[in-house]
Amino acid sequence: MKAIVYKQSSGASLTDLGIPPISEAEALIDVAACGLCGTDLMKLASKPAQAVLGHEIAGTIARLGKKAKGFKEGDRVVLAHHVPCLDCHYCRRGSVSMCRQFKATNVEPGGFSEQVRASELHVKHALLKIPKGLGFTEASQTEPLACCLRNVKRLGSREGDTVGIVGLGAVGLMTAQLLALRGASVLGLDLDESRAAGLSPYGRGFAQSADFDAAVRTATQGRGLDALVFTAGPASMVSERLGWLRDGGTLNVFASFHPSQTPVDLNAIYHRELTIMSSYSPHPDDLRESLALIASGAVSIAALKPRTFGLEQFDEAARQVKERRLMKALLSPLAGAAR
């Protein structure tokens, strides 16, 4: 079968691999669509020794072990890449993405392939049936939306809050939709004018910091935002923009940042009682809720304007996302040409 395989010496390339064998409790999935995530691009840039590419997976069960329960061959499914144990110290305290099993598990060989193996743990906790009528493209975004959902839950935003989002890519736009569903007013900032404009109807977007600053002051009667979510931007901006928060507000770091020597003003955090919080990956319950939100239309994946590429077009898909020509790219073995 064909798969995009990462090698530290030569990067990512389309490679011929053997089909992953499955045990009696596992499943083999024919991949129909897999989203290209920002973490995939960061792996390519940072060149880690081991990198599995592709984890936003939707497809069809091609083979199912006889001891795998709850599914049948031919089922259309969503597959998440990490699986918590749900019983360790971290899991019992709600920190499932810090679970040691969660960090150790992954799919084989990665979502950018014709087929992937779902382990017994994945089948039990990270494999979901796609509701009838929902397409593979939309369903593939279950995992990234679940990440956003868990973050919004941890943020605790509610009706009447005013929340700012810096970075209006796919994660920023999904976060805005979830916040709007909770009744929060959303203000967004992105240097790309089209992305700023695309925040409507979920909030108001701005392409200039000065305009965003003025909108924050007007919307909050000068007190500042209840929460400020960073999904992108330079690390220095996080410290520089604490002034956009109200006293007692929450700084939400919801992205990976390149190493920076820029410190956060700890005195401002202390004297203004600011909270700093982050969120990394979802609980299995968040995956189920996320899929339901997509299936019901409560969250629009079409708003991300996704575009599908064949596996052989991986480099082109990555280039268009890095150049911000696309908000969301998907790879599919079923797509022989970009569409």
C-alpha cells in the first residue's frame, strides 16, 4: 500500500509499505480522508527522530478481528490517534492527555496512508461510527474539533463573556463557533484580511491590532477581555498583549510555540490575578460530542473551506497550508488529483 512516511534524513515521501497486520481484537481501516494538522507541519520542521504523520482520520472498516466488538466490516468510522487508560492518576483527575498510555499510543503507520491499523485500545475507546449522511471530509475533523471543545470547556466561557482569539485558522474558527454556541461574544485577530472577514457570523474579525484593541475597549466598556485565546502568533505577542485582558481574566495558550526567551510578566499576573491555562488533546467523550456537533450542523466544517489532495500531492498540500493559501487541507488515497 501507499503511505507518506517520515524519515529523519530525507523528510516525508510517498512510500510502498506492507499492509499492517491486525490481531483478533483490532481493525484495519481504509482511509478516505485525513486532515493535515499544524502539528504535522511542525514535525516536518523540527525533524523528530520518530514522527507519525496524519491523525485526523475518517474511513471504512476493511477488516475486523473476530474479537473486536461493536463494529462490522463496511462501517464508516472516525479514528483518533491517542487512547487514554481512563484509570491512572492523570485520567482520574481529568488530565487524560497527560496519561502515559495516551502519549504512547498512535495509529500505524499514520493517517496519510491507504490503510491504518486500529489497535484493540483504539477500537474500544477511539473508534466512532460516522452518522448516516455525514461525509468523510466533515467527519475527519472530529478530532481537531474535540481538541477545541475540551479547551473551551476548560476555559469555562459562558453567556455574556467577551473572548478574543488571536489566529483565525481552522482551530481559531472552530473555537469561535464553540464559543458562540455558549453565548460568548467573540473578537478575532488575524493578519490575513480574508480570515478576519471569515469570522462572521460567529464574531467580529480584525486584521489590524489597533482595530482589535479599539473593539476590545468598546465591547467591554474598557475593562478588557474575559479570556484571550492564542492559537497562533509569535511567543513575544503573548506577553505583550496581557493588556487586552481584564483584571482576573484568563490567558489561554492553545498552540505550540517555537522556543522563545520572551518572559511573561509575572508581576502583572500576580497583581491582576490573571489565570494562565492551556489544553492539549481531548477525552474520548469530547470526540463523541464533537462528532455529534458536526453531524447536527451546529459546527460548520464547510466554513474551513477544506480542499482534498491525493497522497502523491502531499508536498503541494503542505506548501499551500504553510503559505496560508488554504485553511484546511486533507489527504485522500481516493483523490487522484487536487479538487
